[in-house]
Amino acid sequence: MTCKPWLLGAVSACAFAFAAHGETITVATVNNGDMIRMQKLADAFTSAHPGIELEWVTLEENVLRQRVTTDIATDGGQYDVLTIGNYEVPIWGKQGWLLALDNMPDGYDAGDLLPAIAGGLTVDGKLYAAPFYGESAMVMYRTDLAEKAGITMPAQPTWADVMGAAKAMTDRDKEIYGICLRGKAGWGENMAFLTAMANSYGARWFDMDWKPQLDSPEWKAALGDYLDMMSNYGPPGASSNGFNENLALFQQGKCGMWIDATVAASFVTNKTDSEVADSVGFAQFPNKAGVDNHGNWLWSWNLAIPASSKKADAARAFVAWATSKAYTDLVAKEEGWAAAPPGTRTSLYENPAYQEAAPFAKMTLDTINSVDTTHPSVQEVPYTGGQFVSIPEFQGIGTAVGQLFSAALAGNMDAGQAVQAATALVEREMTKAGYIK
């Protein structure tokens, strides 16, 4: 066993019938709505591939990240298909831990993938994961509450606009909270949001010598405003809330605003699940007045095949099916065009049926295309990434800092203590890893 301890912490169905048969492949995935839908529709795949069975391992995203990282870092071989993000794909692809997807079946049309998304999954010209959905981040807000409060949400709001709206829409007696934001600790949970927010304040994680900048005025301002908003206008127990928890709160009508991934748009406007589906507006991710940065959030959940899989052909058949145009058509047929996995294919955004069914389509596409992961901050930085830093160590340090900031949100320490502890922790880890000389 080879261990890498530093990391621990459209197309017809017959087009895919090239895989080996009589096999069971294990798919590790996240418990987000789009992936749950994929499982429900997977009979279409197994019907077309009667010799392939699917075994699902569905986990909350922090747990998923931990388990698939541990498995691939130890050559565990538990999974044949991994659901991973555009943070892991280039790092793991360069290490040779993923199989290149350079022999997808005829008709897959990899050229249709959005360049902004495909670029983050490509190493040396080869695609190492297929995007299931892509996202940036934006403001989702209750238009009825905004109207009642006498406020107008700008298309490109500042954080001052957001804080004013949160105050105006809060009605704790009715359990309506002006703003819902991620508080659950994790590099891909609260730190995804807080990093994007800090970017929009002009902050950066590191200076050009890799020294942490968490104690900078910009980071302190962002964290301070975040804690103030959540303390005064957020829901109780916010330090336990991630994407799924805030989605449920918004759908239940308990949030005036929710700033999070654009993929949520189809769920908050779905009349079957959302009590406020007819009263949702959208706006660009906010910025601090005078800072030309609206968060630089770019994420995709992708399906990849670990090099350790002994069932690569069957796994590739499934990956090709689940990320194909045909799958998008299947979702549209079963649940409507608005439910189609967003943010991956140009053809979806050129489809008049999708444009009509998804009022958030243009905002999503424009936001994704506006992200510049090569310049996440308005300041000079030695790294790339949007709401994360594209180095292997970020998974560990991001989660550790997230735990400190979540503790501050829970009232277990003040902001100053959290910043001081986070700075010391990051400087220690970056020195140990050899970044700081």
C-alpha cells in the first residue's frame, strides 16, 4: 500500500454499452439534491447495461471528502466512481491518482462543456473528471419580504445593501431571519463562503511569501460583518448549518436572503418543495464598495474514476451516462427543464426550453463566466482558486480555520481570538510544509 499522508485530512443509451458486464461498481457521492435525483434515475442506466449493478455510498459532503480522500491517498480501492470537486481534480490528476477521461464514447461531446468548468478539470490537455454540475454563487432573496420592507435589491448589491436588507426583513417573532449563511465548519462549507466573502472585501489568504493574511484589515472586516449579520439577523444554531440546512430553511420561508451556490436556484423555485417558489429574486454575489471582486466562487461536482478501480470500463460507462446530454434530457423529461443539472454544458444555455423554464439561467451562466480563478483577490497572490486555495494543504488548514470561525459564530470565542488562533495555526502549518522559509 502506498500512502500519501500529506493529503489525508444527444447520446443514445447504446452509445455507452461498451463496458464490461457482470460487475458491480461502487459510486461515492454527496447527499445534494441533484445527486439524489441521479440515483432515482439510475434505473435508466442499469436497464441499458443489464450486466452492471450500482452500489451507492451517499454521504454528507464533509464526510464524503474525508472518506474519498483517505481512500485515494492510501490506494484503498473502495470506490469505482468518486464525486469530487474542482479543488481535488487537478491535484489528484497530476499525481496519477485518477484515470484520464480521454476515451469517452462517441457522441459524448466534451467540446460542449463550458470552458470555465472544463478548464478546472484538465491536466496537460486531458480531462480527469466529468462535470455533473457547475456553480458560482449569488444572492437569493424573498421578493415579497423585500417589497413589504420597502427595499429594492440592486442587481449588483454591496455588502452594505445586504446588511440593510437583512435588518429590514428580519422578524424573529415570525421566525423569519433576514439572512442565512453557511456556518458549519469545513473548507468546503463555511470557509467556501467566507473565503469568497473575504475576496469580495479585497482580502487574500497569503501574501507573495506565503505568509497568512487572516489578521489583515480586509479579513477582519469580512469576518466581523459576517458575525454581526449572523448574530443579529441569522437563524439560531447557524454554526451547524451548511448548504442543505440553509436550503431547507429558505424553502420553508424562514430566510429573507440566502447567499450561496447558484445550483440552489432550481430548488428554491421548485413549487413542489419550496413554499416561496413564486417569490424568489436573484442578484450578483455582493462586493465591498470600491472593491472590484464579487467573490470569485467557482465550483463543480464531478465524477472521476480512481486509478485503483479494477472496473474502469464499467465506471467510465456510468460517468459518461450521468454527465451526458442524454441524462440532461432525461431529467427534463421526468422533472422539467428547470431541474436540469446546471453549469456544465453550453448547449443547455442555448436551449430555449431551458431559458424559459429557468429564470436564473442567465445569472448563473454570467456569474460562472465572470470568475477569474487565476486572480482570486484584487491583491497579488501566489496561488490560484476562487473560494479555496489550490494547494494540497488547504484541505487541512481550511477546515481547521473553519472550526475556529464556526466557534466564534457559536459564541465560544470572540472574533479577535479566532483570527489570532487561525493565523498562528496557518503559519505553523505552512512553515512545516515548506512554503514559508
